[in-house]
Amino acid sequence: MLNVISKLSISAIITKVEDIVDFMSYGVLRTPALVINEKVAVSIRVPAAKELKAIIRNRM
């Protein structure tokens, strides 16, 4: 993910969340998940770099 963000030349804060209560506050019951601007963008899988770029661009 860091590689994709650096290629997009954007500023981002990346936080690894390990508390199940925090997961559930987003409606995430299974990991991994990606939350952008307080909304779940992807869950239960890791997107390929190309898809991740598109997701980030569409959510910014």
C-alpha cells in the first residue's frame, strides 16, 4: 500500500487497527479491510496494486 500511495504522490495517514471493537464500528467483521475517509473501501481481501490505485483515486 505504501508503494501505491507514494506513486500517487498523495499524503496519507496509515493506521493498523487491531481492536475488534474498532473493526466492528465500521461494520467490518473479517479482515483485512481498507477504510478511506471513514468509509470501508475494501474488506475480506487485499486488492491488487492497480485496483488499489483506482480505489484511492475514487475516494479522495
